[in-house]
Amino acid sequence: LVYMDYNATTPCDRDVVNEMLPYFTQMYGNAASIHYDLGWYSKTAVDNARKQVANLINADQLEIIFTSGATEGNNLAIRGVYEACKSKGNHLITCKTEHKATLDTLEHLQRIGANVTFLDVDDRGMINLDELGKTINKETILVCLMYANNETGVIHPFAEIGELCKKNKIMFMCDATQAVGKVPIDVKNSLVDILTFSAHKMYGPKGVGAVFIKDGHKTDIMPQITGGGHENGMRSGTLNVPAIVGFGKAAENAMKELESNANSKLVPLRNQLEDFLIGLGEVKLNGGNVKRLPHVTNISFFNIDGKRLLKSLNKFLAVSSGSACSSASLDTSHVLKAMGISSETAQSTIRFSIGKYTTEDDIDFAINKIKGILASLRPMNTKT
Ligand code: PLP
């Protein structure tokens, strides 16, 4: 099986695992029990990981809060701002193609009294900045717009959104789960106030993530998990030291790879696959005419039974239809729906997301398998 679902999750790097291992059996102290060496080792390891994670996005270490992942990060940011800033206003803005961790959280707030605007996107998956500007009003407290979409890889105009929010004195929260470690992100030189991300999308372990909260903004966010006051009171609970250590190492690796531009090797591989698929005809590339992540291609196949296509592909290729993170079933993807794609077409839409372990042989293998599968499922199509 060739793995082409790196947006769902990535394998852990070997050196990440090696770095984590001693913290399970040898250096197992509680990072909050610093009166003896064992606890101190853990605290030092967490401090080091915090620096590594902060470096990756050019943040200060004190601006990083460790969480259990981006779902928790989005919940902390959105619920936290709503609770802390209620007296300033009751309006929050997002768009229809955000991850469910954002949409469900905002829908919950809507049910308990918040006024939430879900902006439309165009057929490329882009928001309209003028519309965003017009939607902002005196009651607006938060704009939640992701950096890059998990299904299509489409990149939002991050800098422009930040400027609009700054101009209107509104907080800007960005779910950058699919972008951190893939494209350079510099929070110091941008206007984002809160940024969430996750280790398992960048060759780190599952179940650990981080929220960047710009210095001075902690009082604008109400903690959602209360208790022992860990993470500066922003997220209580004994720290998952091995996972945090692994996250740190993964961030350090990602930083090196960003600097060496290792990700640029993904573009030719992605393009090779994409060009082949487009050349087949009876397909459509979704989100093709805008800035996109270097490793994602989202393709609708026409005149084919989507369920059979995915089932056949999955014998050889780990790829997903819609968002693997939120749909175990073949529900119509809300992202594709918002882009105006019919539910029938959405069912036969496949997301290919490659990563640093993808080889040219993998692409050739995928191309051959796809060719065969399309020929058998579309017997009348002479092109395949
Ligand atoms: N946000 C985006 C854009 C994602 O792609 C994902 C996971 O797929 C999440 C949030 C949730 O992340 P986690 O699995 O760390 O909770």
C-alpha cells in the first residue's frame, strides 16, 4: 500500500521516536515536580521542546501553550475568546470551509447565543476579502480563518486577513494545522493573534499540539481545562512529556527541512501525479487556480461510481474522499459543497496528499494503478 494521505496524519520520524523513548521508562518524572532531579529532567525537556516549537513559527516560548492537538487548540481559542470577550461583543466570523473542529465549536456557541457569520467561498475555495470587511461590525470579537484547507490545500490570504483584523481591532485566530512545517510561518512578522497546530501533521506523535497566543493576549482567552494551573494557567493537566519532547524534535526537523527547502521536492512529484490525472480528461482539479500547499491535489472524477472508485483505490493507495479527519463515512464533504460541487461529484472526489517519504516510484505506482482502475470502472472510456 502506498501512503498518500499525509494530510490525515504523517508517520512519526524515527529520530522523533528515539527522542521520546527515555521519557517513558527512565525520565518519567512529572514536569511540575521540580524539587528532585527526575522532575527537573522532564521540566527541562519540556522547556527545550517549547523553544523548538516556538522557533518553527518565530514565536517566543512563553507564547506557546501545549494541548492535546489542534481540535483542543481550536476549542480553547474560540470558546476561550467568546467567554473572555463577551462584554466587548457577541459576533464571530469564520467561513464554510473550515475544519469541523472550528465549525462545530462555533455552531455550539451559536446555540448558546453567539452571533456567528459563516462566510461563503467561491468555486476555488477562496473567501472574498471585501465581504469579510463588510461583515465586521462593532460587535465582532474574533475572526477564525484557517491558513490552508485540509481537503484542497487552498491557502487563505493570511496577511490581508491579519491587516483587516488589526485595522478593526479584532482578534485573528488561524488554524494553521496543515501549514505549519510545510510553508514558512512567522508570527512575529504577521498580524495573527492566535495560531493552532498539531504534531501529527508534521512527523511528530499524535495527541499533542500547540496554541500560539500572542504576548499580551492571554487575558482575552478563558482557559477551558481548569485544574492545577499548568501552562501558565491556560491549560491544566499533567504534561504529556514524551509527546511534547517528540513534538519539539519534529518541529526542529521541520525547521531544517523548511530551510533546506526540502518541501520543494514535493511540488514536482505532486505535479507529475496531477498532470497525469488532468491529462486523462473527465476530471476536475479543485482549488487549482489559487495559492495551494505544495503536496495536495484534490481531483473530481466524472462518470464513475465514487464508492467503487475509493474502494478500488484503497486496495493500493491510502487516499481519502472528503476529509478523513472528520468523516469515516462517505458524507458529502462540506468543503466541496461550499465550493459549489454537487454531492454526486463530491463522492467521486479524491484527495491525494503526499509527504517527505513519497518517492517517484510511489507516483509511478499510483499512476499505473489509477489507470487500471479507471479503465475497469469506466469501460466505455477509450482514453483510459
Ligand atoms: N484543523 C485542521 C485544518 C486539520 O486538518 C485537523 C486534522 O485533520 C485538525 C484541525 C484537528 O487536529 P487534531 O487531529 O490535532 O485534533
